[in-house]
Amino acid sequence: MPGFGKRKRSEQTPPPTPDKPAPHAERPAGTSDLSTVIVRRSAVTQAADPNNAYGLVEEVINFVNAMSSEGLYNRFEISAKAMAAYHADYYLGQVNNGGHSQFIHNCHSGLHLIMSDVRAGLTGMNATAHLSIFEQVAAWVAENADEASKQTGFEGGRAQPLDELDTLFYQAEKTAPMIPLSARWIASWPELKGVEDADYPEAIRASAMMNPRRKERMIARSVAGLHRQMTDWLHVGAGLACANMSPREFKLAIGGGSAMDVEGEQQLAFYVRTSGPAPRFCVVTKEHAAAYERVEVDNPPMPALGDVEGMKNAIRDGQLARFKGPTVGRKLSHVKSQMIAGVIELANEYRAPEALDLLLRKAGIDPNGAAVTPMGIDAHPKGAVVNWLLAVENQAFFAMSVPGGSVLLRGEQKIASVRKAEIDEYALSVEAVEDKPA
């Protein structure tokens, strides 16, 4: 299960759900679960105050996030009530931010499982008005599966019946706000455990570390992260584009993408942080990948982050309206699709992500958080060689993937190697973790 950070109410990322959602929300037989939901005691004592009620709801959100991201518990191993409260608040935040259309869109493949949690949450907190509206949403989704899959939350991707239900939802929020109902319900849970604020961090850490499957899931999560960087078209394309610049730079992280003017055409350009002195823009299409200069515009001074009064003044005097974002500048490299496809094909054939994870662990280096970028393919009599550069723990490493195995180097010194048989065995063990029932 992927990790999740502290969720803001209007955040548009999907909430914690299995990578392969179950067809129903029943807890599979034979699974372990957390016996308590740990929160700060101060939040419990303030829950009855409508002005502070969200504090207890947020504590449950933080608990679910910590157990999933740090403890690596899956959603069936976390308290069903906690998941219901979590997703009910997610529902509230999404509808308030962009309506039921946005809620449906941002749930992605976990929609039906999340809806089951929302129903349980609204029922548990006795939010009757919200539940009545939600059941109409659920009925619409069931009867209009194809249209539901096309919802975006934006104009042109919003179904009229959902907009009408939004209006009813906002009226229900004015009459009987959900947050106080949720806080009152949470405070009644027998499994709720309030701890002193000073003891809270250690209590959360201990609960997260208690998961007996945490170590094997950490490995599976690490391999999944490497797999994305080493076989995903965008990551490989951007990495090769940076590595083919002169002088060469190495992709460290990819940020958001937006439609921008690129060589006279509107194209999707992604912000890319590299080993160079400045970020770059990368465009990756089915035909090619290219890196470009990121040109900063000469903007008027803007208020510091968190300076509310300064921002108000900037809006009043038109300073904010004059602000312009960076533009796409000179083209720095071009890589053909054949090279991108070749790296991905060989990375899969050689099981390069699993090999790299194993190499780093053999060398005593934690692979979590490693940034990997392809440098290219070299011909060799015994088979093609894929070269990789790694940045991990503020160190740089070089790796080579070959038909018979893989090797890890620091400079020109070999620090670890693995043969194909070891890689295959390790890959099977990782797949076993991913395939075990929740």
C-alpha cells in the first residue's frame, strides 16, 4: 500500500486504498488489525466544542496516514471505524472543494471501496441528511458507470445530476455540519485511545513498528519505487533527456506538468529537478523526450510564504495579477523513442529494479528514497548493458544491468554484485509479498 502524508481537506490525491481494490469492503479472513486508534488526549477533551471538533477528526486522519505510510498496514488491518471516519472526511473535503464530480474522479479505481467506507462513516455518525444525499450519489454511480468514469470535477466533465446533489449537500452542511457529528461519534469509540500529547509521537511510532509484515512490505515498496523510475515512460524519457544534455545532468525528481509554449506549440512540460544548478523542463511524448531551459521571469517582489497581509496587499494593488511563471527556453537535448523503449525493455528483462534494490541492501545502503536515472545502453558481445546513475543518502553510485546480473560501483570501485539467479529469487520473494491476500 502506498504511503500517504498528512492530508489537507482540499487535497486532490486519492486516499489510502489497496493497490488492487477488493470487490467488497469485508475484512479478509486471517488478517491482523490494530486494536486501538491512538489520538492526542487534548483533541478528545475539546471534541465537544464545535469550534474545535475537527481536531479529533484530524487525529484519526493522522493515525490512518501514519499507520499506512510508516507502519505499512493495509486498509483492512486498520480499524474499520477509523477508515470510515477518514473517508467520510475525504468525501466532505472533496465535495466542498469541487463537488461530487471531483470526489468520484479523485477516488479513481478505489471508488467503490471508498464509497463503502463513506456509507459506514455517515451511518456511524448519524449524519442522516448527508447519508440520504450520498445514497442518491451511489445510485447514480451504479446506474451510470460509464459516465461516472468520465467525471473530472471541471466544466465539461460534470454530470448535471451530481451538481444538483451538490446543492443539497451544501444545504445539509449548513443545517447539520458533518464535523461535529463525526467528532462526537469518534469520541464514543471503545477502541479510541487518548494519550498525553508529549507521549503521542512515541505511541504512534511504537504502533507503526508493531506490524510484523512491515519489513517485507518496506522492501516491496522500495522495489515499486525503483520500478517506476526505471520502467515508466515519463521517468525514463526525462532521465535520458537530462543525461543527454551537454554537459550531462541527472534527473533527481519530476514535479508537476502543465501545458506550455514549447517551440511555438502547446505541449505538456514537466518540472524536473536535476543535479545541475537550475531546474529544467522536460517534454516526453510517444515519439521523443527533450530537455529545455527553465527561464525565470522578472517578477515584482512577492510576499513571503505565510504573509497574509502582504498577500492581501499584493492582490489589492495588482501585484499578484502581474506575476508570471517561468517559461520554456532553449532546447538542450533530444532522445528518440527507440532509446526510451530499449531501456524499459531491458530493465524489465534484466529485472533491474529488483537487482538494484538487492545491490544497495548488500552494500548496506537503504534504497528507500533512491533517485535513479538511466544514462543509456552500451553494446557488448554478451548482451546489451544498461547504465544507471543513483543518488541515495547524499552519495552518487553507478550501476550496470547485464544479462547475467548487475553490479554497483562507487566511482570505479565495485561495492556489490548480484547474479541473475539471485535477482530472480529476490524478485519472486517481492512478488510473493505483493500477491499475499490483505
